[in-house]
Amino acid sequence: MKKAIALFISAGMLLSPVSASALSAEQAEGYAEGIVSFEKNKNHISDSDSLLSGDIAERAGNDNADWLAIGAVRAGLEDRTGEYYTHWKKNINDKYTHDGGLDRDKATEWHRAVLTAQCLGADPANLSGIDLLNDGVYSRGDDKPLGKQGLNGWVWALIAVDSCDWKFPDNAKVTRLDLINTILYSQNADGGFSIAPTDGRSDPDITAMTLQALAPYRGCQEAKEVTTAAVDYLAVKQSDFDSCETVSQVICALCCLGIDPDEDARFSTLTDELISYANDDGGFAHTKDGLSNEMASAQALIAFCSIERLRSGERQVYDMNAGMAEPVTETVLITAANRKERNTTLPNTDELRPWSVKHYDKETKIAIVAMILAIGVVTVAAGIFLRNRKERSK
């Protein structure tokens, strides 16, 4: 029943007027679908098969493949994840069996796995006995520091635990407040953030990722100035955005903050800049006029997904809690952090991954819209019939 209702809502959205913007919703979806086509062609996957199958599924658990899976699922472009999940779980188990975990130094390998698990409908806290959240966040003390690879270890840990409002266990070596405060105190004087905290060498990519992590706390007194200064830094540094990945990360950050780049004068050319990396094969290149590659395409897909989710009022791309986006409220940090201490197991995945009309081909979309119109016509006709009958009875 929930799926049927969601289908009717999605079909109704197809009939809604498109808001005026530099990049329309149809264009954003078109570029996203182009990326899917590029990846299928590159990996010899037929149009009728799932994007997350074949060669891509065999690479499940690796960097590019997982980001592609996250982008495709969160954009509503793919829900056939069974083959990918099978390979992903096997690859995770193999790494634990042979290496004792996902990576010796990079905590972000666990953080990406947490996000991927939820997109696949798996519980990252109990993957056949493996607790990705514990190993990637809760148990990382001085012996396995989150920051060993730099600030992004803290940033993606916060994104991972906030992705489904995971509750920290009592014996955790870090707390949610530890994560937030470490990030807040790492800001450079120019408003940006860097891999090596407070070293003064701010980087647009790290700054954008940091804003994605801090987005849920932008209404907190302790975080307002930090996030505002970081956005100002990105606005000033746009001439330094020299790759598709950087532009994509900034767009994702702005959308996480509730800022539509097309409606903010400071970033009004940013979506055009992203499109300038597109190639005729549907993929996106790392640098302009370069060949399409998987990482750039996956990051662009997440950027387009972020734009669509913002404009439709959905939760941001890494917020996988159920329901529509919640309004930002002014509060203090400890209150906001405590509100997120909620889940110890994965909630209903039907709520996390609602169906979308995008899963259907063009003919099916047309049929759904026609059905909606037909129901409307029947409803009007029935109303007229009942009114006339009532008048005759008088």
C-alpha cells in the first residue's frame, strides 16, 4: 500500500510546474540518467539490467563503486541492489577474514561502508556479526585514532553516525559531541578547513565535506559562525575549483545546508560549472575536456541527487532517516546532539528507501500519469452525476 501511495505522489509530481532555475529538475535528472547510461556502457551492462550488477557489483566495497551505488540509490534511479549486496557483503567479510578489517589506517573506509549498507537495506551495526559503526567510530581510541588520515576521518565519522541518527553505546571511546567539537575547533582563520587541522592551508574539498557533516547543526549557537565563515570561504575560492569532484562536493555541501546554488548570487554559476565537465557519452571528466571517469561521474551523480532532493523537500543525500526534511531550529549544540541519539538497529528500510517513479521506464511513467488523469476525470464525472441526481430528486 505504501508503494502504491508513493507511486501516485511521484506521478503527481511529474505534472507539477518546474521552478525557474539555471538547472531545471528535468535537466538534473537527465544528467543523472546520462551518468547511469555511461556507467552501464563502460561496464558492459545491458540497459535492462541493474546498474549495480555485473562488473560494478564485482567491485562492490571499493571506493568508486560504492559512491556510484550511493548516488544511484539516493537519486531513486536504482533499487535492484541484490547482486551488488551479495558481492559487497562477501568483500566486506573477506577483508575482515584476511586483513582483520577494512583498512589499517583509513577510518573512512568504514564510514563509506556504513552509508553503503543503509542504501542496500543492510544494518551496519550487525552485518552477520560485524559492527561497522563500532569498528569505524565507537571503538577508535588512541590506538586507532579517527584523525590518523586527517580531519576527514572525523568528518565522515560524523556523517556516518548522523546518517540514521545512530545512538552511541555507553562504552564508546568518543561521543557525538567529541566529533562535532573536534571539527568545529579545526577551522582555519580564513574560514576554510584542511586535512591537517588548523594548519592554515584550507582546501575547498575538505571544507565542503566538513560543511556536509556540520549541516545538521547549523542552527546551533556554537556552529552558526563556523558554517557561515566556511560558506563565505567557498564563495571567495570558486576560481580554485579545478575539478568536477570539487564542484560536486561544494554543490552537495550547499544543498545539505539548504542553499540552492542557483538561487544564491554567490554560487549562481556553480551548476553551469558542473555541467562543463560533462561529455557526450553521459559521463563526467575529472578535468575539463578530459575523458569521462567513474569517480568524477559518481560525485557528479551525488551532486545532481543533492539538488533534486533539496528542491523536492527531501532529506539531504546522506541523511537516511525516514520522512521529509526537518526544519532547522535554533538551539544549543548539546541539545541538537542528544536529539540524534536514537537508533541502535536499522529502522524499516521501506521508509528509508521509498519508491520513486524514476524506477520506471518512459512508457510506464506515461501510463501512471494517464491513470492519474483518468481517475481525476472519473471523479469529476461522478461529482456531476451525483449533483444532477440530487437536483432531479428535489
